Amino acid sequence: MSAPDGSPVGAERSIGQLFASATTELSALVHDEIALAKAQLKQDVKRGATSGGAFSAAGAVLLFSLPMLNFALAYGIRTWSGWNMAVCFLLSFAANVLVAGLLALIGMAFAKKAKKSKGPQKVAASMKETAGVLQHAKPHPRQPSPADAAVEAVARSSS
């Protein structure tokens, strides 16, 4: 098992290796935060598009189905019940309004879900929190080990 920089876990690492490791991990964290923001934004856009599609479908149903559907339904009611033709056309129109109302309710439900979503705001808050923690981070004081003293002695003697 080894650390991200390839050195064995538990082995003493230099300041440069620790800094490189921290930089790599911070970079990965930032990339992950950006990927999360993109995914949440994509989901919000998808909900908004679904909402717009449902509203468009409601309008199309109401607009294009009225003439043919009203005539067919009105004549069908007239044949079935024998009522006055005006009453049959009113019932046909009411059925179309009911269908369009149901589609509009579906569109409103998706619009509310898209509006309530706080995905990008959550990611931004998380990134600010991470930046705040990193600004106030202080290096942990390390007790020099006997190996460090030996390395310093060798470095002094060779210079």
C-alpha cells in the first residue's frame, strides 16, 4: 500500500512531498466540487425543461384538439343521449379544459421542484467552507525523529 505520491504509507515524507500531496488532494477536491455543481445544475435544467414541456403540451392540447375533438365528442354525446347540440358542445369543451388543466398542474409541480432545488447554492457554500478551513489551517508541529537528526547531520557535513 502506498500514498498518492507513491511513497510507502508510514514512511517519513519530506515537506515537499507533503506539500505536493496536499496540493494534489486539494486539486482533486476542487474538481469534485465543480463536477458536483455541474451535476446538480444539469438536474435543475432538466426539471425546468420538463416543466416547460408540460406547459407547452397543455397549450398544444388545448389549441389543436379543440376543433376536431369538440365536434367528435359533441356528436357522440348527441348520439348517445339525444340532448340539445349546444349542451353537447359545452360538455365537449369542458372535457378539453379538464385535460389541459391536468397538464398545467403537472407543469406547475415540476416548476416548483426546479425552483426549490438549492444544488448550486449548496456546492458554493461547501466550497467557501473548504476555503475558510484551508485559510485558517496551521501546520501541525512535528517532533523531530532521530532519523531527521541524522539526515540534518549528514546534510551539514556534506555542505
